Amino acid sequence: MAFASTLTSQAHDGAGNSASSPANSASEITIGEGHPTHTPGAGRFAPSPSGDLHLGNLRTALLAWMWARLTGRRFVLRIEDIDRVRSGSAQRQIDELQALGIDWDGEVLIQSSRAHVHDEAVKTLLRNGYAFECFCSRKDIREAASAPHVPPGHYPGTCLQLSASEIARKREEFAAEGRRPALRLKAPVSEWTVYDEYFGEYTGPVDHFVIQRSDGAPAYNLAVVIDDAFQGVDQVVRGDDLLSQSPGQAILAHLLGYPTVTYAHVPLVLAQSGARLAKRDGAVTIEELAERGVTIAQIIEVLARSMGIEGVHSASQLLESMDTETLRALPRQPWTPDLDKLFA
Ligand code: GLU
């Protein structure tokens, strides 16, 4: 891939709002030659197959599907199986989405099938100076004193300070032990602005995040960007726990020459304690609910109500009753239903 043109500002295509973003005016950012564009664009749902989908995942999937369908987009499904995989879970998730009444276009993309493409992108980034080797262990990172300008939880920058001879020495040490360094993004900016349907213009710091793990596997933050572009995704609807990842993913997309995407980070469904939904909360998956006699129609009714739509009992009815205005009016706070009473 050739890194050709120079980017001076970032456009977004969200909601007819402003087309450029002053925060993204860094010069010297080079981008590639672009990517085949798909018309129309697509929305997507991209679960990690780490277990059955719970009410929060189902709600996010419905929202992503409706956002796509109501804005004239295709809707695609991708199983992100490069991390956190439980055997059999991918097929179960696909079955659950189908049972819920969600439909998608084309085949389900299995992320691990694209390892060679992820590897190529890593090589391109390295060649162009947008990646560096990181020899740090988790402990090194934990114990490193963070420079004052490094946001909490971000990479402290240790391996960026290494001299050429130190790098050569570390490489030898690693090679002698049969280990390889992780690769991290060296972004040419420290922050980036994205457009989000719920958060508006959102500017956040860009971390030197891992793009290739030390076991050679592509990292989530890399693969998600490459595969979204491959599937023609220009609308990313997902849980708002991933909002802070979006500036880094967006700059990476720019560096790889992909079109800008619009985000819609939707609130999570949490237990009333404020904790993430878990087994201990009781029945939160379709199967667990079915064991208690709760039907798909009831699940849809309850999820629809949480989105401001009353009295619908199927995904298609929900889609018919929904409009983009109601989608945009979704409360920003997490939805914290009393799970014992929800289906009583
Ligand atoms: N695979 C990720 C997850 O299930 C979601 C990735 C995304 O939507 O960007 O947490």
C-alpha cells in the first residue's frame, strides 16, 4: 500500500453536521491510497465469541441493526475470534441473533480468517514508521513512572525512548529466548476527534496501543479497523465502553487510507449494582430466559420499551415502529433494569 496524500483535516458524514473537525488539523499525516468503497455503506455487529449474548449484547445488536437499516445501510456480522474465544460460542451467537429476528447481508465474516491481511497492514505501518517494537512486560508497564503528559492507563512510552543500540540488544535478548516483541502504534498525533451520534464531536487521546501481540496475533484495535473497512462499514454502533478506543481506531483507519466512519456508542445494560451483567445476575441470556418460560417476543418487548417503543413483539415490528429521531433520543445513561422483575 502506498502512503501518498497528506491529510489536514478529518471529515465525517454524521447527521448532516459539520464536515471538518478542527481538532484533527495536524499536518504531516500521510494516508494511503484508499480502499474500495461499498455503496451504500454498512453498519455491523461484531461480537467476540466468549459466551452467549446477554441482554446488553442483544440490545446493542438490535440498535446497530436498526441504525443501519433506518439509515439505508447494509448490515453485516463479524465474529471477532482472535481473542477471548469459547468453543461453540460463535455458532450460538449467530443462532441467538437469528432467533431474535435480526438479519444481515452476506456471509458472516470470521475475523481469524483474515490474519494474513492483518499481518500485511502491520508490515505497512512498520515500513512507514507508524509502529514500533515494544519489549515491555505488563509488569514493566505497570511499574514505569508515567510521563506527566501520558493519560492514565496509556502506554508510558518506555520503548519509544530506546536508542538504536538498545533496540539491537533487546532484539538479541528476545531472539535468544525465543520471544518476540509486541508492536505498538506510533501515531503522528496525540489526540483525534471522531463524530458520534450520541457524544457529538468527541476528542480523545490516542494511545500507543498494541497492534500486534507478542505471540504474533493481531490485536483487536488493529483487526477491528481493517475488517470494518473491508466490510464497507461506515457506521459503528457498539457499547459505550469502547468510546475511548475510537480516536485511536479512527487515526489508524486514516493511516491505512480507509474512509471515515461515524460512531454511535450506546449505553451498556448494567445490573442495578452498576456492575456488568454476569451469571450471578440470574437469567440474562436467551437460553437462561427460555428456561424460565420467557419468550423471544417478551425479550423484544422489554428491550423495545427500554428504547422508548411500547407494545412490539418482534424485531421487524420494532424496526417498523422505530425512527432515527427515537434512536437519537436513546438515554445516555446505562440501562439498569431490576432483572428479577423485568419479566415477572
Ligand atoms: N468484539 C468486541 C466485543 O465484543 C466489539 C468490537 C467492536 O464493536 O468494535 O467486545
